[in-house]
Amino acid sequence: MLLADPRASIRPPSDRAGLPPVGLVQKKQQDRAAEINAPPADEGADREALLRDTLRRKAEADANRLQDMIRRNKEYWSKS
């Protein structure tokens, strides 16, 4: 059988179970909410890199298409 700690009644209420004050808990919750809602700092950089890569691939595809058109045009006019 466990008995209650005789020192429990001597401790002040603010010291019970080592719990932080309510204001500190609320501040931590607000900080965590701000952290969750804020976009990561590198997200913008990732988007820019993705956009640059997409534009580069589109430019390469356009250049390949243009080269094919020029090649077909040369083939057409060389046959005549």
C-alpha cells in the first residue's frame, strides 16, 4: 500500500509536479503555431529552382522543335 508523500502539503502550489506556469505554456503554444503557419525559409528557393528548371526544359524543347522544323524544311527544299 502506497502512502501519500508527507512533504506534498508543505510544497507551495507553484512547485507542484514541476509544471510550468500557464503563461509559459501559452507562449510555447503560440510559438509552435507561428512555426507551423510560417512557410520554411527555403521553400521560396525551392520554388525558384523548380521554375528555373522548368523554363530551361521548355527552352530546350522549343530549340529541339525549331531544329526539327529547320531540318524538315531543308529536306523538303533539297528534294525539289
